[in-house]
Amino acid sequence: MRIGNLRGVDMTLFDFDYDLPWYAFFLTADGAVLGRFGGRDADTPGKYQTLGGLRQSLVDALVRFRANKLEKPPARKPIRAEDYPAAARLADNACIHCHHVHEFRREALQRDKRWSLDDVWMYPQPENLGLTLDAERGSRVVSVQPKSAAASVGMKANDVLLLVQGMPISSVADVQFALHQAPKKGAVSVAWRSGADTKTGTAMLAENWRKTDVSWRWSLKSMSPNPSIIGDDLGPDERKKLNLEPRQLAYRQMNFLTPTARHAGLLANDVIVGIDDQPLAMTARQFETYIRLHYQVGQEVTLNVLRGKERVKVKLKLPE
């Protein structure tokens, strides 16, 4: 069954990273979850969406079903996207897209003063534990980063993940769902197979272990403050002409300017290379998210701009 509109969907059952464009659940007829498949990182949206990985997840789900090893969710009242107050902005017959759910939840938490910036770091990547997993078999470890949480418990390449936080693992989606439940700081339990041996351990999680590049998340585009700039990255040849390093921020303002940007004095084709006299190494997309994560509504920032060969400073007051 394919679901393309979250209106009417019970999110206590279909609980996943709603910023993803595609995700799969394997379910029993009575709603027990046998497994998940999907996920992405910041740079490669289809990184984990392989036929081999899907096949392995399906096989493992069937094995769990036959062994009656089911992930049974606790009994609780269904929650639907249209139950959030923010959903009232949409017409009654309008489609509720997946990314809307993260936006609706954020607004509800902010209204109740229960939201913090930590809530941005959702569904951590396996790499946050120090693991790189095989896209063709999502439970197989390709490599382990030295001195990482995974390395500290003795995991190594070619090991096979079995459990994270007690949840069975067949895919990166399973890992991310389990890590989403893990504490902001503390420990996460893992079990894995190394050769013929089954091992268990507790990986210690350092503060800020969840942090990663979230600039790809569509739900953050509605997060305040609004950068009020619209642009893209300069190409390699254009960077060379301006003597800019390959990884240095080079955000070119497009011909269309928002009223806020125009009022501040920003011009079309201005190239933003830093903010508040701080040079930055990031893409245009990351820069827009950087502003949302590090500044507040009403705050005035100084954009460091190349206008032709002239360096100028543009003071921009951030709106909602």
C-alpha cells in the first residue's frame, strides 16, 4: 500500500523521519512493525535506497514474522497530522505532506515552550556512532571510525549489527529509528555478530553526538528566523576569478530580492562570503540553515559581500 497524503494516518504507527521523500514499513495485518527501509544523508538522497538493501530488509522481516519476533508498539491514542493546531492553516481537502508533520510538531512544542534547538538533530546517522553501513545490506558494517562510540565497544569492519537499543536491525532506517530514541547524552546498547560470535556492549554518547548537517531538511525552511536571501553557489570557475577557496562560502544572491534584502541594500549578484566578519566554509544551502540555527528573529547580522571586486558590508535585520 502506498501512502502519499498523511491526512488521516495514525502517526503512532507510521512513525518515521517525515523529511524523507520515500520510506517503507513492513507490517503484519494487525499493525506490528517488522522493519523499516529508507533514509538518507545530507549529500546523497538515494544513498540507502538500493534493491539489494530492500531485498535484505524484506527477507529479514519475513524471518521475524515466522519467528514471531515482532516490534509491538505500546497501546496509545492515535495521533494524526490534522490534530495539530498548525494544520488548520491548510484547506480541509489539502494534502498534508510528510515534512508538514515536523513543522506542525515544532510549532506545537514552541507554543508550549517545550522546544529547544536540540530537537533539530533528528534521526542521527550511523556515522554519528562511528559506523559506516553497507547500502546493499544495511546491517553490515563497512568501517568503524577510530576512537568513536562504536569503536569503544569493539565493533569492526564486516561485523553485522543485530540490535540497537533493543530494536532489530536490517537497514539504516532501523538504525536511525533506534538512535532517534537514544538520549542526548548517555549510553546506547548494541548487539552484533562478529564472525561466529554474538557480542553486546554499551556505547557511551558524548554531548552533541547527534549533531550533523541538517541543511537538506525541508521542514527547516519554515523555521525562524528567515534568512531573507535567495541564491545559489558560485561555480568553480567563478570562484577562481574571485580568488575564493573551493570550500569557502560563495553565496550568490539571485535577481529576485526579498523586501528585507532590498531594504538592507543587498543587490542582485552580490556574493556573500561570510557573516559578522567570520569567513565560513559551507554551501549556500548550509548557509541558510546556519542562520536559522545561530541567530534569532529581530537580530541584525552583517553580511560580508563581494560586489564585483569590492568588499562591502550589508546589515540585515532577520524577520520571522
